[in-house]
Amino acid sequence: MEVINFLTWLGIVEKLIVPDDIFIRIPYQHHYGKTVWIFNALKVSFICRYGDGDHNSPCYLAGFFQKVSILSSCHRIVGR
């Protein structure tokens, strides 16, 4: 199990990676400017898995984070 460290205004939160059949959801800012919640993180290290392959997914918008490790299930990888 990997450890996820989210550095937010709440401090460091540690979570365990769940099995691959469970997706990890994180808030993000839509690049078209839709009203959604952006995750206020200075640095995040995680492995994410998304099955939708949608360009609106946080996988596409990973450039918001300084360090990102993404599984091949993300059809587009940004900000590695």
C-alpha cells in the first residue's frame, strides 16, 4: 500500500491507496472555468487511477501539482 500525503491548509493528511478497482477522487479546477472546487495543495504525491479517461478528469489537470505519479489508465498525463 502506498501512502498519500496531501499538504493542504489543514496540514498533512495521510491516506492509504485503496485497491485498483476503487477510484481516487480529488477536487480540481476545470480548465474551461466551470464552477468547481480546486484542491488547495502545495504538493501532492499520489498514484491515481481513473477509468473514464475524460479530459476533464484530475489526471488531465495534474499540472496543478508539483509531483504526480499516474497509472497508465489515465489517457493523458500532464505535469509528471
